[in-house]
Amino acid sequence: MTTAAQLENLHHKTQDFISSPRKMLVNGQWTTSASGKTFDTLDPSTGGVIVQVAEGDKEDIDRAVSAARAAFEDGPWPSMNPTARERCMHKLADLMEENADILAELEALDNGKNVAIARAVDIQVAIDYIRYMAGWPTKIMGNILPLSVPYAPDAKFLGYTLKEPVGVVGQIIPWNFPTLMCAWKLGVALASGCTTVLKPAEETPLTALYIGELVCQAGFPDGVVNIIPGYGHTAGAALTTHKQVDKIAFTGSTEVGKIIVKAAADTMKNVSMELGGKSPAIILPDADLDIAIPGAASAIFFNQGQVCCAGSRLFVPDSLYDQVIEGLAEAANAMKIGPGLNPDNMVNPLVSQIQYDRVMGYIDSGRAEGADIVAGGKRRGDKGYFIEPTILGNTNRDMKVVREEIFGPVVCVQRYNDVDDIAKLANDTIYGLGASIWTKDVSNIINIVPKIRAGTVWVNCHNILDVAMPFGGYKQSGFGKDMGKEALDSYLETKSVCIMA
Ligand code: NAP
Ligand code: MG
């Protein structure tokens, strides 16, 4: 169990929330699963059980999709004025803000991450995003079309487009930023007028369920938002093949993304995929190392490296290699390791035993393939899933640790000689999510940015995401965008209307 001392210091609302088994949200009601089954959600800092959660399966997905379908076809949601939809969304954001400390505590408990960072980053950006998206319903519009129709020269036509919600959306999210991913998905679905069935990751269902409580208080019509915790191969899979689901929005691994694209093809669903990455951080020879070294450290160690766009391949010019490695090791060794409920701890546990084993396996593989273990490489403590921030030096393109996504606090440092080759080296991956370059020279920026095949390129920073900035992948990092105006594109159908006078 989570220790009594940990619980004692939590807000009473957080304590209440984890004091009894959590149910699922279907059609505005909190219900147990049809099978009666539950699963445990665990505290990664101890491996102990936090609370039991209803385990959704196909039957629960069927009920939730029916509710979402009815809310879309017949409910008040699609016919509600844009301003009324906006008000509901602003109310949800206000409630999230009022309960931000509780959301941060639940996130720290369930995912393991630092509670202060969760409050300042995960929860705040989630609130900001719901507000950002709440601004859109009154601004989604089509166009007037200048028609010619050459084969009807004597007729007059008026052509225009309508933007309409795609329908019922199945949204499947991962465990690394549970509140933020939930907000990214709900925000755009609600703004576009869709209804949703959301499946949080089995490792971290609590904040999505808490947001479900707030959705109920915010006054959304029943069935607009349904939340079904459960496993991917059961509840998730049932969503991806359901005939009444129009779109699947998925964030998770490329491996599972491929399974979902195939599953959704049978019913030709609209699909958007935010997948894995192996993002390069490139220090150029003229970089300001006082910025680049701490920047490269935070690019990989933030959130224990469990970040899809983490700077996991660090490219360093030969001439700067020793200096960068030394600075990076100093930064890694200075990070305090421990449970996320203590905000001083900057390195927290990985989310699960599975993730711990996976990351340790990669560190062993790097060692076996000849990488230098410059810092870290070991477990910390005898309970919980803590791994030291780890630097693998002198890695090369053929190593498994360089080719595959590790999704942990492990950076692979590669040397390079020639700046002219750097874009090629950076692009030498199946992924294309993010990249950063560190330089003071504007001509480097102008030359290199267009050559990088990635959805986001940062200059002198990394992992900066903003509600107004579209985020998504190239190549096997997926397609479709979260955030920014472009997030709406894949949630809207365009209907052309042609009227003959
Ligand atoms: P995952 O294993 O792909 O799981 C993601 C979600 O998919 C979970 O809810 C999972 O359920 C569900 N799922 C698994 N198999 C499924 C199936 N056959 N059908 C339908 N749903 C299924 O990924 P993860 O380990 O949770 O998250 C880490 C990955 O997410 C990394 O690769 C990371 O790069 C990526 N990610 C990408 C972005 C982005 O925006 N591009 C953001 C964050 C994370 P369970 O609960 O049973 O696992
Ligand atoms: Mg958990």
C-alpha cells in the first residue's frame, strides 16, 4: 500500500478520491464494469496499491459508444450554440484550476512524477489547453467558394463549405502525461462538437477519472464525455473496431499505433496518431555551452525521459565532446532521486515494473555493445522503480540503444565532425517527432531547420510545448496534430454545398 505518512499529507479531497474503488463514466453516470472486474492502480515509488479501478471491457465500450452516439445524433450537444459549448468548456477549465492541487497530487501518486512540476507543467498546460480550445467553437467556419462551372455557363451558383464534427471519437492515451494527454484529447473533441469515449492508460487512470467528475459538474450533456479505464488489448481494441466510432485519436507507441491503424481500417475510421520518437539534440560547434549543457540534460531527464520528444540522441562535435560530457555528467549526478510527492526530488520513479525492466534492459544492451557508462546506469533504492539518470557515451548509429526508443532517463551521446553531415545524422531514424539545435549563428538555423524531418524543431531549447503550437510527428512518429488550430483539422469534416439559383 501507499504509506500512511504519504497519505497523511495529501489534501482531504485526494484522500477521499482514493479511499474507495473508482468507477467508470458512462452516459453521465458512474458505474461498475459489466463484468464486475477491477484492477489495481499502483504507486510507482513503492509498487503498492493506491486503489482499485473498474476494469472496462467490450461490453462497457459498447455501452459508452451507444451513449456517445446518442449524444451526438439526438442529444443537445451538436445543436448547442457555439457560445454555450464554450461556456461548458470554460467551466471545466475553471473547475480544473480550482482542483489543480488535487490533480497534481493524484498525478504524482499514480504516475510517480514530481508533484510541483506536475502542478506547474502538466496540470497548468492542461487547463490552458481547455481554455485555448474553448475559444474555437465560435470561430470554426467554412468558406464561400468562387464557383465557375464551365459546363453550365448560364446558371448562377452559390458554393460554400460547412465544417462539421466528425462524430463519435475513441481516444486512447498513454501514461507519461495522463492529465495533459486527457486534456489534449478532450479539448479538441469538445471544441469541434464531437462526443468521446476516452480510455486512459491502465497504469494511470486516476486523473482522467477525476476530470470525469469535473466534466459532470461543468454541465456537459450526458454521453458527451465517457471515460472507460481498462486494458489496451480489451477495452482499447474494442474501441478501435467499433462500427459506431467515427474516429480514433491515439497517443502511444509506434508499435501499438500500427496495430490500431490496421484495426481501424476495416471500418475506414478517421485516425490520428501521436507516436514514439528518438529525437536528436544537436550541439553545434558555436553553441553557448552554458545553455546547451543544462538544456541537453533537461531534454532527456525531464519526466524521467518518459517524454515522446525527449532529446535521447545527443550529437556533440568532437572538439567539444569532453567538455560536454563532463558538464552533462555533473548535471546528472546532481539530480536528487526520490518519490515525486517530495518536490525536491527531480528524478522520480519510472511508471511501472515493466518500464523499469525495459529501460534496464536497454542500459545493459548499451553496455554490451560498447557504450561508455558516463553516469548512472543503476537502480536506486530497493523498492519502487527508480533508475539513475544515465549517460551512454561514444555511441554510434548501429547500436540498439541509438536505434530504438528507450523511454527512460538514458541519453545516447554521439560524436560528429562535419556540420554539413548533421541533418543526415539527425534524420537517421524511423522517427520524426522533435529535434533541437543549439547555436548562436542564425545562418545555422536557416540552413539546418528545413533539412530536419521532424514535426517540431527547437532552437536553443527543447521540450517546449505550447497550446498554440501544433505538435505531432513525421515518419513513424505518426500523423495529425495535437494543439494549435491544426488539431481541429482531423476532428472536422468539410461539407461542400452548391446551390443553383
Ligand atoms: P502504448 O503501450 O502504445 O499504450 C498507449 C495506450 O494504448 C494505452 O492506453 C494502452 O493500453 C493502449 N493500447 C495498447 N494496446 C492496444 C490495442 N491493441 N488497441 C488499443 N489500444 C491499445 O504506449 P505507452 O507505453 O503507454 O506510452 C509510451 C509511448 O507513447 C511511447 O512510445 C511514447 O513515445 C508515446 N507517446 C507519444 C506522444 C506523442 O504525442 N507523440 C506523447 C506521449 C507518449 P494499456 O493501458 O493496456 O497499456
Ligand atoms: Mg499508477
